[in-house]
Amino acid sequence: MIRIFAMLLAALVFAAPAQIQPALAQSDPQNTLVLETTKGPVVIRLRADVAPQHAARLKQLARDGFYDNAPFHRVIAGFMAQTGDGDRGDGRGKSKYPDLKQEFSQVPFRRGIVGMARGGHSVDSANCQFFITYADAPHLNGQYTVI
């Protein structure tokens, strides 16, 4: 289960466990999300410079509490873990907001990159779900929005 919080950098640096403090110190507080997982915190630095609409959506949903207790519903060893279905929890849910148009960039999918999942086959169907890559995934480049 995860809970995502958009937090101010100063508060996080002083309150965060020592293992995530270096990542937070390098983060823009307006574009940082922290996933609280059963395995520990995961810091996500949103790339509002390459995907402003997608970054804004994740921040809005985090503020709404949409991601609270959303599970990682799709995990593929050596590839990625997907979460963000705060509606149903099974990978088929959406938020109350409309789907987003793709914001493809030149940023490659490497280990640790966060990308937006899509519904169906349309590149313009990202809504709320996202994934974290475990390894380089060049086959995703130009197919999914890096966030």
C-alpha cells in the first residue's frame, strides 16, 4: 500500500529518515512526491519541465488524497511496478479528471524513471496511474510520458 504526500522540502529534510534526506535535499519542493510504502519511502522528483500537465495531475491527485492506500497492482520483476489506481485498486480505475494528452520528451526510460500508464491503446489516455522502471526500458521511449 502507498500513500503519496506532496510536502515542502524543508519539512521533509528535517523530519525524513536519514536514507532519504540526500534525495530530498536535491529536490524542488513544489515537484516532489514521497510514496510511503511498506518497504520504506520512495522520493519522486516530478519533471514539470518536460511534462507539465502530467506533473500537475499527480500533484492534484496527491492533494486530493486519491493515492492514499493505492496498491502496486502490477509488478513485473526486472521491468517495473505500477500504482496510482486510487479508484478501484486493480489497475482499471481512473480519477474524476479527464484523460491527458501525451507529453513525450527526449528523456529516456532508464532505471528509476517514472512514467504515466495509459488506458487502452491511445497515447492520449493517461489519467492517474504511473509506473517506476526497475531497469532501462528503451522500448518505452516515445511511447509513454516520462513524469
